[in-house]
Amino acid sequence: MNKIGRLVNLGSSSQGNSFYIELLSERTTKPLRMLLEVGFDFNELLKRMVKSNIKLNDIDVVLVSHKHHDHSRSMLEFVKRGIPVYAPKQAFEEWNVFYQEQCLLEEYKWKKIGYGTHVMPIPLEHFDKGEKVETFGFILNVDNEFNMLFATDTKYIPQDLSKFSFDVIFIEANYLEDTVRYALQDAEKEKDENNISRYARLVDSHMSLENTVQTLDGSIRDGAKPFNLSKTKVIFLIHLSSNKMTNEQYYKTFTKNYLERTKHKTNANPKLDVVVCKREGGFL
């Protein structure tokens, strides 16, 4: 992670998501200090930042993937303070936020967000009550040599990303398929319409752990290609279920073992690490 200075997980779950990342470019001595997602009440987010010794006035830029509140809740507060917030149009509209044209994210269009740093939004498959939500994953590039992928809140990643050599990957691993399948069966037996709707939406809008690893090795669907993990130093698993029964260690071990078994497909870096972003912040 030679282009990442400091990295802090401030929280990663359906209760709220936010990451602080410092990106280092050879073109400037000052790191680009970024918040990736601001899905907490502003005061709560400030508390988490203070606890991690992150100063509000140091934030250079904010990136928001989509309008759902666990990703965008505080974006208006940053706009009010003159901090550039880059987001899809639906997110600005959700919070009735006035946006400058240069901060509006559009799919597949590279946008400069700092010295030597650019972001390209890629559209993801995310639905709410049957309607598609404008949701972006992010490919961040620093100095034309460092690539980072951030992808969450999606059923799967539709793009062929095999030509990218990602140094760092943030990818959703929300739930275990068996757990949700059995929960859905129980809800159907009980005719519990709320939970039937809840679990059906989960399956339609979020990546399971199984989908995550199959996305990486290209076995997710016919015609999919494996990621090139030869340069990848670390994969962060994000947005794990808020269920207290979620075993974070299992997610980590399962992913590491799976990537070891399929390294002939991905050419996985022997030193590749898998890190779980804990729901309340921090890493495992």
C-alpha cells in the first residue's frame, strides 16, 4: 500500500459506513485526505473522527457511492463547510444538496479529485423496492501507477475488471448464503412479510461472501473473468452484516483459504492479505 499513508475504518455495516484514507502522490508533499462514505449522523461521525485523531479541517474531499443513508447521511454538512463532496446525482437530490457540476459523478468518466489522483465511477447493481438505485463503485488511481477498487452495495460487479492490476481492493461481503436462505425459508413458513421482503432485498442488492470470492476468481457467472491479483497487497472485506452472530474471523479465514485454492486463476500475490473491516470500526 505504498500510495496509502493512513487508513482508518470508522464503521462498516448497515448502521453506517465511513473510511478515512490518505493517498500519497509524488506530485505533492501533502497527502490527499479523503472520507470514503459519510454514512453516520454528523455528530456521531465527528466523535469517531476525534477518537481516531482525525481533524475535520484536514479533510480535502468526500466520496459517496449512493443515496442510502448508511452511506450518505452527513454529506450536506460537508458541503456546508466548503469541503468538496463527489457523489451521484441521486445522492445530492436525496439530501436536497446544491452541487457544483465538477462534483457530480458520472459513470465511466475519470475525474480529478487531487494532485495526481483521479476517480472513475463504475455503475453497480443495487435495488430498493424493485427500483434500481444509482450506485457507483470507485476505481481510484494515483500517479498512473497505483489502483484501488471500492465496491459495495451491489448484487455483483458487472464490469470486466481483469485488465486492472489493483494494489488494494475494498469489496462487500455482506452475508452468508446459507444463513439468509434458511432465514428466508423460516420467514416464509411464518408468513412474516417484513422479513420475507428484507431477505429478498438483501439477496437482490448485496454481495454474499460466496459471491465476493467467486467475483474475484471469475466463477460468478458464465463469461466472467478473474481479477488479476498479482499486485494486490490487501483485500478489505467491508459492509458485513450487522447481525451480532456474524463471525468476522470466519469471513477472513474463508476468503484467505479460497484465494489460496484459486490462485492459479488470479495469479494472487503470495503476500496478499485479507482484512475484515469491523462493523463498529477498526480491523481484524
